[in-house]
Amino acid sequence: MGGPSAEREVSLSSGRECATALRGEGYEVVELDAGPDLCEHLRDISPDVVFNALHGRWGEDGCVQGMLEWLRLPYTHSGVLASALAMDKQRSKEVFRSAGLPVVESLIVDKSAVEAAHVLAPPYVVKPNNEGSSVGIYIVQESANAPPRLDAAMPAQVMVEQYVPGRELTTTVVGGGDTDPGAVTVTDILTDGWYDYDAKYKPGGSRHVVPADLPREIFDLCLEYALRAHRALGCRGVSRTDFRWDEARGAEGLFLLEVNTQPGMTPTSLSPEQAGEIGMTFGQLCAWLVKDSSCNR
């Protein structure tokens, strides 16, 4: 847990909660804040399983997964390739598009070009191509006369994506095999604005309606698209797929935004909350991930 990414604090919270839950399920747990000496610590501990509660770069993008494969330590969640693909929003869109899944048009553009002029007709969204948790997201409104001024911490190249109005929906997949729970349910995320970092993690930042009150067609499409996206990327363990739905356009207004291979893991996070809808407690979900762990993922 922890690590050096922009999502360090969220990962520490996930790690603490998962460790507590796993102890409640009878496991012996060692909590490890991932730093430059991670490899040496893992060699010293020699665990039976590594529970990956890292979020963001280095923990969610295939880097730590590759190290665990090298050490031959079984681990949870997705493997090297699926993790790397999912973390790269533009490349994952290419996979989704080839699988016949609906995605929003987007470009990878130099930060300087985005600040110099509108590279898409407003409204559009600017965000990093390889960070999660809505870190560094800018919404350029239709009325904007000038392009956005981006924070200095934004990368040299960013994603510029057409803005889709409507509702924030999300679906968790638990395993992708025929005997696994699969796509469990849909949550409608209600906020006063964009579902950004504060809305995700600060108390009162958002409200979750689960199961979402949606037309049956849209609900079922979210389940279908999430499972297809999970399989198209080659995900393992638990993933969570985020959608935007423009109600005025019906099924044509449902777009897949991204797949999270390391979704938040606290008892009130979206994925554990959804697992609860199929009778899976937080402890049981964590234990399922441990039992599902392996190398060669």
C-alpha cells in the first residue's frame, strides 16, 4: 500500500482497511508501505500472497506486477499487460473500440498546445493519460473563450476528450470467468459537479445510488460492457468500469470512459459497496481476492 503515486493517501487507506478485513478472515497480514526498497522487503518477508492495494502509477500500471512476477510471488488483481493497458487511457480506448465498445473521441496533445488554443470544440475535458482517481481533470465549458491554464504538475502530454453530459455510472466486475460473480451491479454517482478527487474521497462529496435507478436496457448494457471491457483488457480479480450516460440519447448516449484495475478498497468504496449487493461482505471480497491470486496473470 502507499507508494509514490498521486494516489498515495487513498492507497494507504485501502491498505489499512484491507489488512483489518483480512485479519478478520483469519489471515496473518504484514502491512508494507511501498518504497524504493520494496523488493528487498518482500524478499525478507517472503509472503505466500501479495495483496496489491496500491493505486495510480507504479502500483496500477504493470510496474509492481512485473516485479512480483520476477520474484514469483502470487499477487491479487490484474497482471502486467492488463494493468499497463488499463492505465493508459488512450491505448485502452483502442482495445475497447476494437471490441465494439462505445468510447468518447479523444486526442493525446502536448500540454503547451492545449494552453495555446482549443484543440477540440468546447465543451471538452483535459486530463492526464495515465493517472487515476480523477487527478488533474479540467472541464472546458462550451462558453469558454480561452483555452485552460493547466497546473505545472500536469504531464507534458495530456488527453483531450469530448465532454459527455449526463450521469456518472460505474460497474464492478468480480472475476471474469464463467463461474465467477462477474459484473455485479450498477451505481449511479450523484454529485454537485464533476466526479473529481474531492467528490470521490471527501465526506459528503458524492452520494451513491446502488443499484442504480435506470431503464433496464441501460442497466444491462453497463453490466455487459463492463464484463466485455474486463475481458478485452485481460483483467483479473476485481475491476471497475466507469461510464457517462446522456439520457437524452438513450442507449446511444452510454459511453465507456475507463477501467480501473485497482479500484478503491475501503468498506464504503464503490466496488466493495457493489459486492455487498450480491451478499459479499468486505472481508469476503478481500478473502476472494487472496484466493484468486497467482503469478502469470
